[in-house]
Amino acid sequence: MKSGEPPASGAGLLRTDTYAGTTPVAVVWRRYVLLLLALALACAVALVVPRQLLPDGAVGAQVLLGVILFLLLGAPAIWYRLVAPLLQEQRERLAEHAAKTHLAEERLRTHENNARLEHALEIAEDEAAVMRIAEQALQAMAPDTGAQLLLASDADSDIDQNITVGDMTPAARCTIRRPRDCPTVRRGQGLVYEDSMSLSACAGLSGKLDLSCAAACTPVFVGGRGTGMLRSLGHTGDAELYRQLQSLTFNAHLIGRRLAVIRSMAASEAKATTDPLTGLSNRRVLEAGLARFLGQKARFALVIADIDHFKKVNDTHGHDVGDRALKLLAATLKQFVRREDLVCRFGGEEFVMLLAGLDAGHAATLVERVRAELPRATAREKVPAFTISAGVVDEQDGGDAEALLRVADGLLYEAKSLGRDRIVTSPRTETHVDAMVAGARGAW
């Protein structure tokens, strides 16, 4: 296991120094000296041998034989000492130029992909969009070997996002449970696992791999904390894996940076719309929910409820117990609502419920179930027993949000005036509600 630096020997990497592809002067000098000696020998043989073999009068034959001997002896020397080396050097230069061109094209393509990824992430509005873009980036980066993205909601949570692309066998997939289980996250830098030997393989692998399998891994930091990692598979000894690590590291940086922005915005929005004590939505969310229900012209009910004699609870048992009572009521209200409903803390000890699809009668029945549950909840949580009063209306009791809240608040005040620990609805639904509540109490 090594860090994300290429091998020291430079094996498989291109030479990029100034004199790459040139021939040393000593080699050139020796090459031409041997060539001159070979040509001198060929000339001597071409001059001497014809005179020894042919009569002095056959000048033309001597010249022809000398030329033939010179060509037979000198041509191989010229080829092997001059022409062949020049051709080999030319082929090497062309191969080096092609390799450099390919590398430049790869770098340009990587730069373009990184620029597109950065732009796409900048306009991503939520984590789902970031994950979709990250998956597309991994598919473009490692279409053949396979890649994987593991991510948690924070550094201390379990991995809850697992994206795998390409041809990655189950044994090659990382199965860490938490981000800190990954060596790259603990070290804070990318690593290349050059083989899958048991002593150097990542402990997060789910099975034993082929010895030729290698991997590059890099951490994903969100807000300065390691919350996941990116990894890509390769082959042992392939220098491309180190270049792959550089792309992974850059992509991890972009993904982590965007996630940090999105999560920070989500946290700020949640803080602005959530009651810090009970975890319920606040008045701002209530107003938006009311506007949405009224705009849809759909049936809904509105309930305003509060704790009876809450000041006495605080004065008798202390504010800590009062806070526990508020949280207990909030949890009990949430227990009886659906996903499409809304429960908000209106202020102090007052709570508001928006119940989609219900009229005032059915909403009053639901609040009766809450009242029936409170004695059991207070006993279970060891909170002093308390009761609640509520005013219930539906969309027919007011033309706008302000009118509905005003009517429901008046009904709540009426419930207090009648002795507390009760539900009051508008006179329009009172008879119907009494019958429903009586039936519900008989069922309990």
C-alpha cells in the first residue's frame, strides 16, 4: 500500500526532460568512427582485390568488380551503422510524440470533464442531485474497471450512500460501516493499493481478489470532516492508476465542497424553521402550511391546543420539568399525525395541528385520542400529570389563515373558561362532534 505518488523508478512513465529522445555524443562518435573504418576497409578491398584477380589490361572489369565489392562490403556497414539507427531514432521520436499527444489529449479531456463536473455540482440543489452527478462522473471515469462512492450523513454516522458503477465484482466492493473505518479517511490522503495480497489489501474488501487487481482510494471531506471515500479499480503495475487517483481526488474535493454547502444551507434552514426545544416546526412553517392548504382549496382541520395551568407546572416543579412536559406533549401529538399533517409549536405552551383531509369533527376525535394517551405518557416518562385544552376548526370556519387562527384561538379560550381539560369546536359542528367523541370514548 502506497500513497498517491508514482513509483520512484518511473517505470511506465514518459520522459519529459529537455534531452528526452536524444542520443549521447559518445554513442554518435563511436558509431561514425566504426562506419568510417568499415568504409575504409571496403575501399581497400575494392582497390586491391580486382588487381590481384584480373589482368592489368582489364581496367573496366577491375572497376566493375571494385564497385561490386565496395557495395557488398560497405552497404551493410552503412545500413547498420547509419541508416538503421537513424530510422530507429525517428520511430522512437514518433512514438514519444504520439505518447505525449495522447497524454495531452487525456489531460485536456480530464480538464474538460472536471470543468463540466464542477459546473454541474454548482447548480445541484440537493444531495440527491449531487449523488446523481457523482454517479455519472464515476461512469465516465472508470467505464471498464469499476468505481465506488461511499458516503455518510456525517463523520460519525454509518455509511448510508453506496454508488457502484462499472464491472466490479462483489468481492472487490468496499464494505466499511463507518467513514473512519477506511484507511484513506483516517490518513486524510489518497492511497493506491498496488495488489490484493493479504498483507497490503484494504481491510474493507468483502472478499479475496485476484492478485492482479489494484485499487486507488481517496477520502471525501465535507466541511473539513471525512464522511466518505471514492475508489476505482485497476491492474497491478499500471501507472494509469496513479493518474486515476488524481482524478478521484479532484472529484472527491468537488463533491465534498458542494455537499458542505448544501448541508450547511439545510442546517440553517432547519434551524430557522424548527423549534429548538421540541423539534417541531415553528410559526413560520405553520404560516406557509396554512397558505398552501388554503391555496389548494382542500379540506383540512386546524387545532390549537395548550397545556392547562402550565405556569403552575413551572412554578411548582421548575422550568426543567416544564420543558419536559412541552417535549412530551410534542412527541405525543406527533405520534397521532400522518406524514401529510403538520404539528407546530405556536408559542409558549400552545401547539397547532394542521390535519389534511379531516373536518373539525374527525379532528376533535383525534385530539381526544391524544388526551387519552397523555396520562400513560406522563406516567411512563415520569413527568407530572397534566391536561390539555383545544379549539378545533376546519376550512369552513374562516376565509383566510388569520380568520381561522382567530376562531380556533377563541374556541380554546372558551375551553379554558368552561373549566379546561376539554375540546371545543365551532357551533356549526358541535352536535356532530359530541356524538363522535362519545363513541370514541366508549371504544377506549
